[in-house]
Amino acid sequence: MLAAATVAAVVSIAVSYAFFTWRMCGNSPDTSKEIAVLTARLIEVQRNVDTTGDQLTALQAKVAQTTDLTLASLGPDARVARLSGLPAAPSATGVIALSRSQGSAMLEVSGLPPAPDEKEYEVWWIGEKQDAFRAGLFEPSSQGATIVSLDLPPPGEVVLASAITLESRGGAEKPSGAMYLKGDFPRR
């Protein structure tokens, strides 16, 4: 769809240029007015091409994140936890996929309210040896699901669960804010 829009924009520019060149050779008294109209049209087409490029870049980033989430989910040692909303956000949901062999830990979450300016969401690993330790920080997307790359847990640590809290911007050393989501990893 974006490629079609880009092609249409390029065709429009080419047709406009051909018409402009033809009219310039015609010595019409309305040439100045036509040049102004064509220039305005060309500027509009350029804006559309720029917007389409930005949308394409955003889609490429989303596809890359989704690919990373899929790879983490399908690794031979993949561990997946489903996160459920708690009283702070009962309709929120999430999935964390962890694969050490793929070197990937990914979170997909939806339904979280926007974080206040001075706060952000923090993801926690809850381990067998360590209580809770930071996996990452994120801001939820205002549209649809948010996909976030997380830090891998330390080597040798068995992750039992994961949780998401709302913390001061920059995060906390240990969970201290309201818990929004939590889920357990299946036992092996």
C-alpha cells in the first residue's frame, strides 16, 4: 500500500513536470499562474512522499520488533510468560518471551494507561536466586500493542516470573510503585 502511494506520487511528479515543460514552451500569458499551481502541487506531493517514508520506517521498525518477539518465542529454549492485569490496570495484558540461545527477551503489552510525565513503566525479572531485578523500561504506545526488547537475566539465574510496575522516570533499583501486570513462567 505504501509502495503504491510512493509510485503514484512519483508518477504525479513526472506528469506535472511534463505538463509544466509543455506549457512553458507554449508562451501562454497564464504561465505564471500555472507555474504557481504546479509548484504548490509539487510541494504537496513531496509532503505526501515524506509522510509515506515516515510511515514505512515506522512499519519496518514494528516488523523488526515482531520478528524479534517471534524468534524469542520459538527458540529451542524459549520460555513464555503470560502477564495478567492487576487492579491498577485490570484489562491490561502482556506476553514475555525469553530465549537465551537466541539472545533475546521481548515483551508485548497492551491496555496500559499512559504514564504520567514523571513516571515510566519498569519490567522486572523475578528470579530463583535474586528477588526482583530490572529487565527494562518503556512507555506504552498510544495505539495498539507495545513491543519492547528487554535485558536478559544474568547467566545461571532461573526466572520464575515477571512483573511490570510504574516507577519514577529512570526506574528504580527494586520495585516500589504500583504493580500493573504479573505472570509466572511455566516450571521446567
